[in-house]
Amino acid sequence: MVGRRVVVAAVVLGVCVAGCSPGPAADGVLTGRAAACVGPGGMKPPARVDVFRGGRLVATEVVPGGGIYRFVLAPGRYMVSNTGVPEPGRPQQAASVAVGSTVHIDIPDLCK
């Protein structure tokens, strides 16, 4: 009788652990180094990194100039910039984030 209880308890525990464990990640990561947008001969201030989706700002982070930024984002296409609002002719870089992926984009001083 005790053996049967142990088996039942192990099965119940196994089902709970399988059902309670997290599934695959639903987001991806966008990361890299970001230089500040200062132009030629400027000091090395902090870098503001902006992430846009469909022309709308969805995330921003300020890191030390040359520092590492990191965003956890839903899957999709994004524009990443250290120059502010994305406009035609303004430097920016495209990023495509997929479920569970890590996308690495280094952002140079795009104002030079």
C-alpha cells in the first residue's frame, strides 16, 4: 500500500512540474554597444538608445557612451537609433527580433 502511494505521489508531482514549468520564451532580446550621438570632437556623454516600431517609440534606455544596452521585446521589426525620432534621412538601424532570439547591433556615433 505504501509503495502505491509513493508511485501516485511521484506521478502527481511529475504532472505538476511538467505543467508548471515555463514554456518557450515569448520575447526576444535586442542588445549591443551604443556610442553617444555627439558628432566630431565632442565629449563622451551618455548614449540614449531609442527603439521604434511602426514609427512609435516603444523603449528607451540611457547607457554610458560605449556602454551596453539591452531590451526585451516582442517579436517584430524595429528601428534602433541614438539620434532621436526616426525620420527619413536620419541615421537608424533595422532590427528583426524573433521569439527566443538575441539580436546584437552596435550603434556607432551616427551624428558624425
